[in-house]
Amino acid sequence: MKHLIAGLCAAAAVTGAASAATFTVTVDGTDAIFLAGRIDLAIPPANQPWGDKNAATDDGLRRHSGATPEEALETLPPFLTVMAGDVVRVLDPAVGGVNFFNGNAGGLFGPEGNGGAGSSNITSLGGISGYTGTQGALTGVFLSDAVPNGAPPATLPFDVNAVNIAPQLGQIFYIGDGQTPGGEFRTFTAPPGATRVFFGIPDAFGFGGVPGAYDDNDGSYRVRVGINEIPEVPLPAAPLLFLSGLAGVGFLRRKKR
């Protein structure tokens, strides 16, 4: 009977705890964070115009007036399923590179983006907030199951040193490589009503104004994402050497015996 009670208690503990999972996500340069959840929008062929300069309209993303070398088609960003209160982390620093300049000028830029903290200031689209921060960085947004076409939340202030981020639904947040400059892994807590977390890239002409200019983007980021998972932090070199030394001493002692 004691074993049965113990087993039931253990099962209850597991059921009550938030489930943990790990995923590897690839984010292409055309994965527009402003298109998160926008299954209501039809993306026209790359050689056709789309969107306009009016931030008050919700008619799609702006494109170059002429053909680009890439003629890239905007894509809906990938997402993972979450529940309110789930904690999302990058388990390893995100890798890869994206170029968001016409003709791949300047090479690839990493997940932390290009330029300084205020080099990108993009307005909202539909129910998704604007974005301010570095150019073309890896970003995320939490959404419910609904299409985000209502009033958008305020733009989240950019803070590269922020560790614990709790954005609202529809509020774009900066991920970068997943770590602060000091090496701490950032946490992103799913708000009430959240069922999905999307990963994408913010872009615009001159990295300002209405979203767009994805039709000349190249490359991709790759990120290992944990939901309610704790990143494994490797020991610094000195403790590892110390532990190796202890192991060696133990081996010598056993050998002498």
C-alpha cells in the first residue's frame, strides 16, 4: 500500500509540473516576425508589389519597387507550442548568419544583428508590436491561437543586458544569441493566453518605418530552444583542471595499493 501511495504522489507531482522539451529551430532570413500567426494574409508572388508606406494600414509587407537579386518570397516564421507561464530559453548560443542588404553586400550578420541598439526602429503591423534594437536580429513573439489583427501592444524597450523578459501577447522581444554580454542565458516567460512562441527577423527599408524589405534577404539562424529546460553551463577551465588533478591523484593511490 505504501508503494502504491508513493507512486500516486510521484505521478501527481509529474502531472502538476510544467512539461519540459527541447527543439532545434531554423529561422530563415525571410521569416518575417511581423507575419507571425498571419494565416489571413495571402503572400503574392515575389515579382508583384505588396504593402504600402502607411503604418495605419494592415495590407502586408513593403517590397522593393524593382526586382532584387534574390527575389526572395516572405515566409511565415516558425513557432513552438507553449502554455502561459512556460519559460523559454536558448540552450546554446544561436548560430548562423543573415544578410538583409540588396545583393548580399556586407556578408552575413549573426543572431545579435547589425548596428547599435537604436539602429532599427520599425512600426507595428496588425496586432504585432513594433521593434526597436539592432538590425535584423533574432527575435520572438508570443501569440494566442487567434490571428493577431487587433490593436498592437507598445513596442518593448530594447535592453541587451536584460535577463528575465516577460513580454505581452504580440510584443516582439529581442533574443539575439540567447545570452547577455555577460554570458547569462535570457529567459522569456509566456504571458497569460499564450499558446505559441514564434521566431523571426524584423526588417524594413532603412530599418525604420513600416515593416518590409524582406525580398532581398539571404541566410538563416539556427537555435536550440528549451521550454522549461535549464541550459547546461560548462565548468570554467580552472575547476576542470582541478577535478582532473584529483582524479589523477585517486588513480595513483589505487595503483600503489
